[in-house]
Amino acid sequence: MDISASTINLPKGMKSLKTSPSPGRPRAFDVEQALETAMNLFWKQGYEGTSLTDLTDAMGINRPSLYAAFGNKEELFRKVVKRYGSGPGRHATTSLTEPTARQVAEAMIRGSVNLLGDPDHPRGCLMVHGALACSEDSAEVQQDMAAMRCSAETQLCERFARAQAEGDLPAAADPADLARFVQAVTQGMAVLAASGATKEELSRVGELAMRAWPE
Amino acid sequence: MDISASTINLPKGMKSLKTSPSPGRPRAFDVEQALETAMNLFWKQGYEGTSLTDLTDAMGINRPSLYAAFGNKEELFRKVVKRYGSGPGRHATTSLTEPTARQVAEAMIRGSVNLLGDPDHPRGCLMVHGALACSEDSAEVQQDMAAMRCSAETQLCERFARAQAEGDLPAAADPADLARFVQAVTQGMAVLAASGATKEELSRVGELAMRAWPE
DNA sequence: TGATATGTGTACCAGTCAGTAAATAATACG
DNA sequence: CGTATTATTTACTGACTGGTACACATATCA
């Protein structure tokens, strides 16, 4: 007997991991590919600058299909942000695992340069471009993006504080200040990228920034 | 005989500088005050995030009055940007007159900190928040803003090159790189301000950044 | 062969967008 | 006074916004 995932009692609405057959008409588009398309659009035009028509046209699907698969515009955006964090923006978390504070900062900056200078991606950073300034209708999305940027700063700060305890960051240095500085540089590079800065130019900004590193 | 400005042959549509009486119903609102209100709105919500209804409601005028006084939404935005450049964003140009390259950079950063950390203003920078990411409808405004940021960078670069010729910047330093670095820091601080950074926090970012300054 | 479950396509909803036509009100000038 | 000029008010336009109702298509399962 074939025990496919569909026979297992899964929480309501939860899709099985195995691509087991399920009743009903099969989806005619690739969800992951559609998410990728949506990410690139939101990345380029921001949350409010991207209309549902923009999205469905680019994804090649109809409006009800989008709603059935992703909820609504806001939920789709959040799924896109999540995907961004574990995809193109991966370096923001992986950099934290570097052995020393300096290497963490360098990895963070190098990762930003590689992402922002990549001509295959929209110019800029989704976390900055997504909903920096917008109407009051999107205030919640805007605040969430700000909260995520703050969270990245906090994680960085905690990593630097640990480094200080471990002795690879001078006691005189302020972990919070350093974290904020790295954030300022990477986010500033995101704006520069939107103005057309090249990878080499961004790289030199990063190099210059690291000259401010203590010790 | 009274030679008021209105008797002088002015180009069509050109308003006289003197507030001389003119035929027709007098305007019931203060144009400068309305511009100030519009600036604060665009500053906070960006170009696309601010609707004409937002504008007219805040200005306390009707839609046709706005069109009669400012042209249309895009022209109003450009007037606002101009006002911003000679008002709150004044430091971007005035800093260039400092005697040395280092003082120019310091003034630029200090000016940004003062502006971005001022609780009386929207958090952020109009040149960054105004139209960073938007729909294709506003691509022209978006490009103009990017061009203005690039222009600021170029002016800074030229100032640093002059400083190098004058001997107050090491020959090994690259004026273009330094200009781009200062831009990255100030624009990064604009994003930080949008995330809620205080004036003191921004100030420490600026202090840290200046530690990268050559010699 | 149903019966059930899911996805797609069309066509629509109310609300908002930027922009404007036309009537009226308020001023200066002669 | 009348005329010319400008501003305000109301009401509107067509296009677009995010979101959905409903008929139909396509799959599994009994």
C-alpha cells in the first residue's frame, strides 16, 4: 500500500511536503517561480508602487489565482520578504557566524556589495526600498520593514557584544554604535545602488568604511 | 505718480516681486505656507504615497486652487524639492564652502545629523524618501531624484579634488571615493532616521564615519 | 459513472486616483 | 456703475486601485 503524504493527518490548510496527488484541478503555475517574479517586482517598485495588475501580468496568472495562492497583496509581500531574507538577503544573517567582529562586519559589507552591485537584480535592497515612504494605508507594512531593519541592527550589536566578551573587539568600542554604523553604510549603499553606483564603486565605499573599524 | 510693479511690462504669467495690487479675486491662502505643508507631506509619505486629497486637505484648499497655484502634482513636487534644497537641505550646498576637505565632510555629516535628528521634521530625507521606489508612472520623478543625489556627490567630489590641489587632502586619497562614502553615510543615516534613530545615535554614526577620513 | 475538491477565467464591485469644466465670488480699473 | 480678471466651489470625468462572485474546467476518489 502506498502511504502518500496526503493520507497523513495534516493541520487544516497545510500542504504536504511530498508532491503527492490531491483532488481538484492542479495548479497551472509554479508557486516558487511566481514568488520569485513578485519579489523582483516589489524589489524594483516597492510595495505600494506595485499594483496587483503589475503582479498578475508578470506572473502570468489571474487575480483569483493570486489570491488563492498567496492570500492578498500584503500577505504576498510578507512571503516575498521572507523569501528575500533566506535568499538574496541571506548574508544579513549568515555574516553573523563569522569568527571575529571585524570579519562579521566585513562579511556584512561584502555581502551587501555583492547583492547591490549584481546587475541581475533590481538596484537596491528590498528592506529599504520596499516601504520606506508610503501612504498611511501601508503604515503597518512600513513599520514592519523598519522593525526588521532594527532587528538586524540588534542582532549585529549582540554579535559585537559577544565578540567584545571574547576579546576580539576592543573594550573601548561600543557594539551598538558599530552595529548602527555598519547598518548606515549598507543601507546607504542601497540608496547609492538605486542611483546607479557600480559594484566596484560600492566596494570602495565598503573598504573606506572598514577603515573606521576600531584597532 | 506711483510706479507699481504691476504697471511694468512683465512676461506673461510672471508675478511681480512686489506685492502690488492686481485685478481679480485675491488668493485666500498663503502660497509659501501651502508649499511648506506640501513639503512636509511629501517628505513623510513620498511622491506617490501622497495623494492630491492628502495635499488639499492638509493645505486647506480646494483642488482647482492647487492646480492654479502650482500646476499639477508633479510640478508641485518639484517646487517642494527646490524649496527643500534651499531650506532644510541647505547644508548639502553650504557645507561645500568650508575651508578644508575634512571640514566639508564634517559639516555635511553634522548638517545631516541635525536635519535627520530633528523631531520637528519628518524622519528621513526628501531626496531619499521622495521617490526611491515607485511605479513606472513616476519613473521620471524617480530618475530626477537619483540625478540630484548624483549631482550632490559630484559637487562633493569636485570640492575634494580642489582640496587635494590645495594640499589639505592627501594625494593618495580618491576624491570620488570619499564623496561617495560621505553620500553613503548620510543617505544611510536617512534610512536609520526612518527606522527611528535618535539624533545622538546618528551623531555617533557620523563620528565613527569620520574616523575613516584619510590622514 | 458520479461526487467532491480545487484552480482558472470573466466580469464585476466600491473606492480612489489625478485632473478639469463650469458656475460663482471677489477684486481692480475705467 | 460695468467690465475684465482672478480665485473658489461644486461636481464631475475616465482610469485605475485592491478585492471578489460565479460559472466553468480539471483533478482524485468511491
